[in-house]
Amino acid sequence: MKFDLSGKKAVVTGGSSGIGKSIAETLKKQGAQVFIVDLNENPSHEKVGIHTILADITQADELKSSLEPLSNNIDILINNAGIGFVGNIEQTEEKDFDRLYQVNVKGVFNCIKAILPSMKKNGGVIINIASIVSHIAVKERLAYTMTKGAVLAMTNAIAKDYISDGIRCNSVSPARVHTSFVDNYIEKNYPGKEKEMFDNLSQTQPIGRMAKPQEVADLVLYLCSDEAAFITGTDFPIDGGFIKLNGN
């Protein structure tokens, strides 16, 4: 079977909802034993054998203790957890910037550092969820852009440092993805104009729609599989043409 993950143990951060939920469920369907690290638990996951570890990725000691029972043989780490913020530099307070840094950058750093000792023994795969803003500026997304740029740079550094240990590290850069977060954002900020705003956000991508969480999950699955064994230190935009075709 193509993209077979049987016998693999995978950790997905932020896997209780949105893109992370699709990733966790996709890896599970392909045979992996999946553990989610999140602040919240999705009740449906335990029924299908996806286990949730309640932990805060910004707290290194707590995270390390929580992962200790798994740390002997983690084969796959998906750093998906992240938060956003709308605002230019004038609209971004220090506390806003610090919060995004703690989750989007330090959280990825903490997770990789926690699993590296075991992964160095047997090799493995690390996938970091970056963003199109790692490549191209989007208006009023300063703090988010800076943190996702750091994720892309960290991906390259990890891939370079641990290639001889049999560890592959890549990143995925989605454009806007249609999740409940998008729907809730539109409903909260544009009451009565939900359809208009949804259409506007969809048209931001040259292909004319948002990505589906499953499409991101399928790309992540490929990068985790042996079929991608020759790929490391690379970013994969999944953006409906946003980076290359935006404005053209």
C-alpha cells in the first residue's frame, strides 16, 4: 500500500481541530499510532484510537514530562499548533507579539527538542506547518509573518543539522484553509455579510477557493511516508497559486 505508516508512532500538535485534526485522522487511517498534543481534547478521537496528551507546548518542562512515555520511539512529529493575529506593527502590542512567539516559534522549538534524543537513534520525520507568509507579505499580519518566517528558517536548520541522523525535516505552507476558525471569524467580525466576506476571502487565492483541511493533510501524509524518503530541507506551498500568481 502506498503511503503506509503501519508501525509508526506519530505526534501531532494542535490536532484536536482544524488542519491538525485532519492530519491526525489521515495518519491514523494509514496505520500510524497517533498521539495529539493539545490544550483540548476532541471526544471523537478516543473512539477511533487517537490519544490526546493534554499539554502546553510553550512550557518545555511540562511538555517533556508529558511526552516521556512516548519518547523511546517517536517516528513522526507534526508541528501544527499555531495562532494568528491581525495587525501591522503599530497595531501589535508587545504582549501580542510575545504570545505569538511563545506558541508559533518556541512551541515548535520545544517539541523538536523534546523528541530529538529518541529520534536520533532510529531516524524519523519532522513536518512543520509554516505559511504562505513565510514567503510573501500579507497586509496587517506582522507578528504572524515574523513567527512563520522563523518556522521556515528553523526547518532548514533542523534538516541541515540532523540529516546524518536519518531525520528528514520539511515544512508545509498553506494559504487560507477553510476551517471552523474562518467561519467563526467571519461570523464575529462581519455579521450580516458572511457570504460576501467568505467569497472575498476565497478569491484571495488565484485558484478561486480556500484549501480544504484534507488537502493539507494529504500533502503531510506524503511527506511522512517512505515515498518521500529523498525529500528534506524543503518547503511545500499549498496555496492555490498565491505565492507565484498573486497580482498577475
